[in-house]
Amino acid sequence: MLIEKTPIEGVLVTSLQKFEDERGFFARTYCQQEFKDAGVDIDLLQTNVSGNKHKGTLRGLHYQDDPYPDKKIVTCTRGSIFDVVVDLRKESATYCQWFGEVLSADNRKGLYVPPGCAHGFITLQDNTDVNYLMGETFVADLARGVRWNDAAFGIEWPLQPVTMNERDEKYPDWVR
């Protein structure tokens, strides 16, 4: 497993190191020690999957507030997504900046989203599944979000959303 830094402090991209033979391949998708070596302390508490029927489905941008901010590792197990992280940590040098990466079943990349960052994605294909390894359990009263097209972030989405839920569409502007 390879772990690379991104321009956003604490956001990491993971890639598989495949061991291939005539049967196919084998690769580690998560290793707690490798994440610790990269400066990330995450105990996995929950796994979620998001099934998305149509290209252009947008989910996000979501985060969980204190005292239980979420941290997660996101992978795409079928289809492809443009995955986005927005830094909402006011003390961060990259506050209000965003990072995006294409995750797909073919490239087998993953994205680590640290506490204090919002996360969302848009599907690039029909029938796309996204897997989340969660370092915190979901607490509905702490669930928050920012709007996908908020000018405070200037996210360059590769396509316009076709489908999103009303909650995601109506998040208020982010106040710096």
C-alpha cells in the first residue's frame, strides 16, 4: 500500500501495491501501522457503502462536528467518482481549500479524509459503489454540511450534478 500526501494538510491518497501472478493479484487495502507511519491514528469503527444508480449523482459535502468529528478512508469499488475534500479547520494553513481525486474500481485509489474536513463526491459513471471505512460512528445530531457549489471554496467539479438530495442542495453558504 502506498500513501501519498496532497496539498491539503492531512489529506492522503492511497494506492495499492499489487502482487500479481497467474491467478490475478493480491493487495493490502488498509494497514493501521502504515497509516500510523504516515501520521494518521485511525481505529476503524464502522464501514458504510453508498450505491449510486446514475452518473452525475452528487453526495456531500458532509462532515461531523465536535466532539466526534469523523475521519474516513474512501474507496470506489464499482464505477468511478470525483472525490472532494474541503479543509474546514480554521487553524489550518489550507483552510477553505479543496482537493479532488478520481477514485475508481480500475485505479483502486483511496482518499483519507481527516477530522475537520468536509467530504463529497460526484459519480462519473452509472452504477457506482463507494466504500467508507469510518474512524468514528455516525452521530445524527452532529451531522453537518456545506454546499457543493459554495463560492467560498470554488470547487471545479468535472460535471454538473444530475441527482442530489434536497438537504445537500440547500446547505447555507460557508461563513469564514
